[in-house]
Amino acid sequence: MVTTGIESGIGMSKAFPEIGKASSSATTDGAGKFFSELVSKVNDIQVQSDKSVQGLAIGENKNLHEVMIEVEKASISFQFMAQVRNKALEAYQEVMRMQV
């Protein structure tokens, strides 16, 4: 029985064509862009929620339920962002604990 290694068999470049082509900076840029967009969107939702509360306080908005929906939407989006951050940190810590 003849066994062939990965390199002489199918070849790493055939099995994983993105190896060697994608740099680590591209992955870092993608993750950084994702997190910056997430924070930006959550901030926009928070600002919109604050404006709704201020509008209710000065009497512009008549619908309390719409303001409460905006506040809850902002709260849930912030909690989601915090959980994404926590999971990313846990993954990073797990990778750092791996023995090479």
C-alpha cells in the first residue's frame, strides 16, 4: 500500500486555493471593518433613540409606544454588540492559549 503526503497527493493549493493568496492583513481589515460598521450602526440607533426620548419629553411625540420601541431597539442592539465583542475576545483568548 502506497501512501502519499498531502503535498504529493491533492496538493494544498488545490484543496485550499485561498492559502497563500489572502494575507493576514486582509482578514484583519475585514474584521476591523465589520466591527467599526457594527459600532457605527449601534451608535446611530442610540442617537435616534435619544432623539425620540427628547421629543417625547418636550411634547413633540404623542406615541409613547413608538418611543419605547426605539429605546428597546437601541438596548437590544447594544447588547448584541457587547456579545459579539465578548465572543471575539473569547475566541482570541482561546487561540492564544493554543500550544504551537
